[in-house]
Amino acid sequence: MSKKVKNLITQELSVKLKSLEGVAVISPRGIDGIKNNLLRRSLREQGLRMTVVKNSLARRASTGTQVAGFEKLLDGPSALIHGTASMPAVARLLLEAKKKNEKLELRGLYFDGDLYEGDKGVERASKLPTRTEAIAGLVGMMLGPGRRLAASIKGPGGKLGAVLKTVEDKAKEKEGQPSAAPAA
């Protein structure tokens, strides 16, 4: 490959890597064409892309980006998985793909400055909450005290209302009953 072609590939790859917050690396070795296409299709449905790269070009392209530091995962044939989905969701997707294809080698994930190496690292990353799950948990924690406050304010009033309703029902029952005649 000529130096001019390598520079073009590096420039294109660096443009892709600049906008990324995380990247996953797998080894495409041992995956036949059909399984490769099925994997790419399932990735595309999640808004992800798989790019087979030359390690030296990927190292050069990642300098000065947010994903600089994932170079430890580059060893042998490598394919980068990148896109708009959160990395825990990518990790879950890769674990599902690994169940379908035992030959798939998961090298790891890199996001938020942390490196998750190998199958165990990908499994650990899959247990992390995605961005939307984290936001939902945060909103739930924020609403919890307000919900408890509303319940504590409503609770005594509800009990008082139930007691008054019971008293009212008993009063209506007594009005409906004929009064007993005085005994002679």
C-alpha cells in the first residue's frame, strides 16, 4: 500500500474516531462471509458500523481523539465497532453475537477513559447502565422524596376521610332502622 493511500485511510479513520466517545474491538478472524454479514446487519440495526482496520493506521488515526488509549486492544487482525449506541448496549449486542458464533473473539471496549479487555471486560461493561437507564434511575431517585412527601401529606387526610365515611354510613343505618318501642 502506498504512503498516499495510507494517509487517505488514516485521515478518513481519524474523522470517524473524532466524533466517537467509545469503541469496541473484535477480531474478524475465523468468521465466514455469511456470519460477518449477519453481524454487520445486526450492528447496523443498532446504529453501529464495523470497520476492519490496519492496526498501525488505527493507532495513528486515534491520536488526539477521545478514544486515544484503545490501542492496547489492537493485536492481530482488528475490526472497530463504532456508532451512536452506548457502549454497554454494544457490549450486550456483542455478547449475543458471541453466543451465536463461538469463533468471534472479543478483544474489548474502550469508553469514558476505561479499558475493558477480553470477554470478561465486555461482560463487565454489559452490566453497566446505558445512558437512558442511568437518567431514568436518576429521575426516579429525584422523584422519590417528593412522592414520599405527597404520600405522608395525603395519608392522614385519607384516614380521616375513611373514618368520617364509616361514621356517616353507621348514622344512615341507624336512621333507617325503626326505633324500638319502650318496654312496658
